[in-house]
Amino acid sequence: MEEFLSSCRRAVQVDQSGIRVHVVLGNEACDLDSMACSLAYAYFLSKAAPGALCVPVLNMRQCELSLRPDSVCVLRELSLAPDLLLFRDQLDLGALQRAGRLALTLVDHNVLPSSDRELEAAVVEVIDHHRLEREPAPSCLVTVETVGSCATLVTERILQKAPEVLDLQSAQLLYAAVVLDCVNMAPSAGKVTPKDEQLAAALESRFPALPQRGELFQKLQEAKFDVSGLTTEQMLMKDMKAVSGSLNVAISVLYVPLEDFLQRAALEAELSDFCQKFGYDLVLLMTISFTEGSEPIRELGVFSRSRACRRQVSVYLEQARDPALNLCPISSQHPHITAYQQGNSVASRKKLLPLVKDFLEQRHGDGRLGDGRLGDMEEEEEEEEEEEESRFPPTPMNSLVEGCPLDSGLPHISPQDLEDKFNQLTH
């Protein structure tokens, strides 16, 4: 694996005009599952098609790797130096596509975000475990199955096509992703499927030197949940996905109890700053923690500077039935954050994402939700909203990671501008 990754870096650093580059790309959250699938599947493709330039690219900037301590932990265990890896800010995929030199395999997602729309014509294969949203095309091979971990599907593909390619290093990479994503195969977490169990067992059988499952999970879990020293913005970026439509929504998984997060100093100002910097209208804060018996506890926070926006999304999620989140309101000391206990503890972000997308599609289609009830509610509360928004604190700008410059930012959007935007979309 080290020699493969080194050769990838050497290849892209040399001007090879006319050479086609086959990139394996995970999703924008770039969690351990995406990283493992990108590295292992590109390695497999390079062995299965000698002579082709197959390159794994981690879908984040290099400076953001420190926000994925579970991934860093796995790399350390495998003796893979982070500087062997390629990141999005180190390879211009758009330039490769415009030159007609890009082939793209998507792992751990099946549609590109709007920011990568120009890359769509280069997509030749998809392997994913989320809801299928991709339109069929004869030029793209699609494998989508809702298992617990995309690494399960990548493992299955390698074992079916070229099992001799799999060595201990790549097997441990995939195995770690499956064990962590499937919460140590605990049925109570609602993530593991029979296929996850089957492929994890196959890896254990082929590679007896793999770490003991329970010990591996505990080590990765401790690393993943270690948020000590992170700023609010870093916690939000650590495991975040964005959805764009009539509104721009960020969905961040937080590895602390919601009560602890809500007690952070100047939280609303920091959340407002985050939205301002990255152009989000609303942030969903999806927390996960565990009881002493390792049972998952999920909570949900809904933040927006627009009360109407926050309220409409909250009511939609309260009323959702596929799946039902079983939300129970809990107190929040912050006027711009609606907080819930989530009774359905197996409804992870993978289940929440389709609900958010459906909400945005419904609003985009006819300007309001079906019964129109919220439009009346917003009109009644207009004066109260105006008074509430006038109390919102100023929002300073901070950088995400020291030494990692961000874009120059967006024009200032005041709370009233956001309210006006939401009302224009609603009416």
C-alpha cells in the first residue's frame, strides 16, 4: 500500500499530458468509511488493470485530516504516513475533466454535490450504501445496497473479482470501517446487516492477524469521540454533510450529548458565524452518545437565525414517518435552537438526509408544504420574530484550522436578509 500511494503522488506531480487519471472519490464528509473505500478500491483497480493510473483522493483538504482522529488512528496502526495521501486541494479534478483526462468512481455516495456538477460526465462507477438518487446511465456501473458500511460492498467486490489483491493492510483498513460503521455489529444500533456480518467474518477468516473486533471498536470509538480542544466550528466540520436546494442546510454529527454542546460559551454567535462563513441557512445538530450499556442515545438540534425557517423544518421532522424520528422537545436555553430527544435511536444521519432532501424538494415545488399551516403561523408570529432577531449578537469571523486559509467568505447576510429570503421562497 505504501508503494502504491507513493506512486500515486509521484504520478500526479509529474506533467503527464494525455494520460487518463481514474480517481476514486469518497463523500464530502470523508469519514473513515469513505477514506477506507477510496484507498482500498483504488488499490484494487490498480492491480486489476495494470498500467492504468488509479488514484484515491480524499474528499477534504489536507489540513482537515486532524478533524478525523479515528482515520488518523487507523493510518497510524497501519504505519501509513498521512503525507502519502492525496487530498482535494492537491489535485484539480475540474482541470482534469476539462482536459478530457478524468474517470471518476464514487464510493460512499452516489450523486455529486452541486459544487462538483462539472465532474458528472466523468463518473464511470458508483459503489454506495445510501439511498439511490442517481439517474441510470449506460456509461456508469452502479452498485447501491443499504448495508451498514460501504466498506462491506468494496470488500465484497474485491473478494469476488480478485481476492489475491487483498493483503493484511488493505483488509485491516476495510475491516476497521465496517466494525466502526456497524457499531461493533450491535443489533441495537440498527446499522449492521447480514451482509456486513458475512463480509466481516470473511475478512477475519482470511486474515487471523486482524485486531480483535471488540478491542478495535473501542479504540476507534474513543478516537472518534475525542473532541477535546476542538472549537465549535471544528466540531461542526468534523463530520458534516451539506444539502442544497431552496435552502442550504448543513447536517453535523456531534459526538457529545446535546446538553453539553448547548452549554458551550457564545454558542449562538459561533453557529451564526459558521452559517455566515459557509453560506448555510440552517444547521441540524445530530448528536450521538452511549449509555453505560453501549446503547445509542440520539438527540437533535435545529439552528437557524430565521425563526420561520427553523420552525418549518422542525415541524416537518416532527411529523416525518419514513422513518419516524420520534422527536420529543426538550428545553433549550438558546432562542435560535430547537432541541429534541430522538426516540428512534437507530435513525442515523443516513436516514435523516433523505428527509431533509424531501423537505427541500417539496418546498421548491410549490413554495410551501402541503397543508399551508405554517404560512399562517409565520404571519401570526411576525412581530415576535422581529423583536427576537433584533437581539441576535454580532458574529466575528474565525478560521477553521490555523494555517488552513479558507475562501474569502460570503457577503454579509443579516438575520433580516435571511428571513426575507425564506419568506420569498415560502410565498
